[in-house]
Amino acid sequence: MKVGIVGLPNVGKSTVFNSLTRAGAEAQNYPFTTIDPNLGVAAVPDGRLEALGQVMRSKRVVLATVDFVDIAGLVRGASRGEGLGNQFLGNIRECDAVAHVVRCFEDENVVHVHGGVDPVGDVETINTELLLADLSSVERRLERVGRAAKSGDAKLKAEAAELERLVRHLSDGAPARTYQPSEALAEVLSTLITAKPTLYVANVDEESVAEGNRYSAEVEKVAAREGAESVRLSAKLEAEVAELPEEEAREYLAMLGVESTGFEGFIRAAYRLLGLITFFSASEKESRAWTVRKGSTARRAAGRIHSDMERGFIAAEVSDWEDLVAAGSWARAREEAKARLEGRDYVVADGDTMLVRFNV
């Protein structure tokens, strides 16, 4: 999973990126600190895996990971190339999902490119530029297909007609993800920025993490109207917590009335957004978390571990992670009928732990 972090300059994108990945990207109080996209990988905290690793006495415990791309701040006119907009928009197209960071805090020491805190206006600025970029892309394709359709090809005529409908949809200010395409146009839609699942990140001050504030409430309303996900966090707090030992971090969060870091909420929201679940492999050698699409079969999931397992799949021994932890071993889980054999078409559930039998 690759998530692109976008937003206006100076809203806290690079600080969020650093707290998630500890990559050390430059974060300063002026626009365009980030020019080239910063790339980082964040491990996904999962207490279920830690518990499995302990009962299995695993030599290694390997968390799932998410790739993050810190994309430079977009400005008005980005779709026309303002502020190196074309380059930045191209970076977004390469991502699976978009995390839109919105400034929801007041601080006279941090410059706002438009002069004041205005979450709804900021969201509209970014979304307008993304829509204009997509509209330009679709119009160019329509022009090419329209010319070719003059030959009388029925398939090209049908595509041109649907592209015209998509142009009207985008022109009305609706993102591509709310358009229902025909199968023929699905591939075209997948290349559009506004077709990507979007997570709004309300970046609040430390005092507003637990309850939020009027600015974050506005962002949540925008997300609800679009059917998008939203999460509230404090980039400043996340950066501070990332530098603390685990025990001190928990105590600090508890003092602020927060149960977990914003990153954990961010990851849960991103998984829901992309329709992802986690399954585990667990043994004395290694316990590891794997990410797959919801609805994946056991055979497809086995391929995430190794392509040979998918190719030579015979069966999978499956136990819910809680049952396996309670049993304390695979042998005891079998004795207690808490482990079962499943075939290639079994649909993997979130939290399943699997031992794959295969032959190549």
C-alpha cells in the first residue's frame, strides 16, 4: 500500500510524514520545503502479532508495512503548473490512496499561504486543482477518441459518449471516485487522481486531539459528505511521541486523554478505505503480519507469503489468532479443535493465522 500525503504548504504534511516513518524529511515554516517527494516506510503496530510471537517463542516478529510519499504542497493553479504543480500531481498518480492533511490549528508563528485558518477553503483549493487536472486528462483523451470515432467504429463511439458523461461529472465538481463507469472505462478511471480513495487528516493542536475543535469538525463533515474517511491527529504531538520510549509515550498520551497515537487511527482508516485485512503466519522461526484485500482466497493469500505457495497450494491450516494464543501452540490448537483445514477457495478473515501446505 502506497499512500500519498498531500495538502497546502505549511499544513504539517512533512511533520506527519516524519512521525509516521521517522524518515527525517525537512519540515520548515515556509512553502515548498519539500521539492522532490520524500519516500518512507512505516511499520503497522499490531498487538495481535506481538501476542502470537510470544506464545510461539518466535525468533523474529515482522510487522506489516505501509509506504508513504510526502508530496510537496499544492497551491492554486497547480493543475496549470503553478508551484511545480505538474510534477507534484504526477507523484500523486503513482499512489494507491491519498491522505489529505488539513490545517486545523491556529499558530501565528506558522505561516498560512492564504492568510488564515480555513479548513473548508483549503480542502476546496486542493480538490479543485485535482479535479481540474483530471478534467484536463479526460478532455485530452476525449479529443483523441472523438477523432478516431469518426471512422464509424461503434466501440470508439461508445467510449467517446461515456467520456463526455465523465467530463460533465467532473465539471460539476464531483470526484471521479463517485462516477460509476462501464467496464470499458474502468481502466481510464483508475488513472485519475480523484478516483483514488481519500483520507482526510485533521491536523489539530495537542489540546484538541482527544475532543477535536471547530476546525476538525468541519473536516469531518466534508469527509462525511464525500463518503470518505477522516482521522484527527496532532502532527506536533505525533513527532514528540515518536521520540519517546514506549512506556513514556503511553503515559504521555494517557495524560492527554488519548488511548493510542494518531498513527494507529490513521492506519485503521487507511485499511478500511482500501478494503484491506491482516492475516498472520506464526511459527518458532518467525511470526509475521500480511496484508491482503478483503475477500481474498486462501490460495491468493498464500501467494503473499511466497509465489510457490500459491502455485503449489494444497490446503491451509487456519486458526483465529485469539484461539491460537489461548491454546499456546499449533499442536494444542489442533487437540482443542481450534485449528482446521481449509481449501483454496476459503475466504480469509481478518485475524486468521495460517500454516500453508503446498507442493511444487
